Amino acid sequence: MFRSDLWVSAFVRRHNDLGEICVVSRRGDPIAGQILIEIDHLNGTVSLLTPAPSALRPEGEEDRLFSRQLVHATPDVVRARIEREAKFDPDLWVIALEIRGDDPGVTIVG
């Protein structure tokens, strides 16, 4: 699996090249930090993707997989969840992405 900092950098660059706003809002451990993706749908709602549980990962799958934790929630609910996750895992990364649709360009399982 790619280092977290390299994966995040490629994700941000790809979305910015597509004309979407994508930034790193929290930097984590460069090698193995977990990655959360906060999606602002530009309609007052926000979704949150977190790393998929290992039970949902197909054997031999090396790509990063995500699961939807919060879908079209209020920004306050998503921020509170991110703060709780950061208290539990201070090494996590948070990527903030603004897109109108629901496809952030990652594999979502579950």
C-alpha cells in the first residue's frame, strides 16, 4: 500500500486538476496515517468517508477502500465525528473535497 502522504497528494492533485476544490485540512502520519474524506456537496450537506473495515476488504486487495460513515449530513455532525476520530487517532489525515455529486473517485465498499 502507498504511503499516506503520497496517496493524499495524488488524490488532491487529481481533483484539483479536474477543477474541483480539494485540500488537506489535517495532516497525519506520513507513512501509515488513516485517511478520512470530508465531502461538501455544495448544497448544505456533507458526507464522510472513512477507511473500510478489514472484514470488507477482499483478500489480496491493496488499494485503499472506503466506507460511507455519514451521508448528506449537516456540517456540524461531520465536524464532530472528525474531532472524535482525531482524539482517538491523532495520526489521521482529513481531506476536504467539494463536489456536487456523490462520486469522490475512490472505491467505496459496504
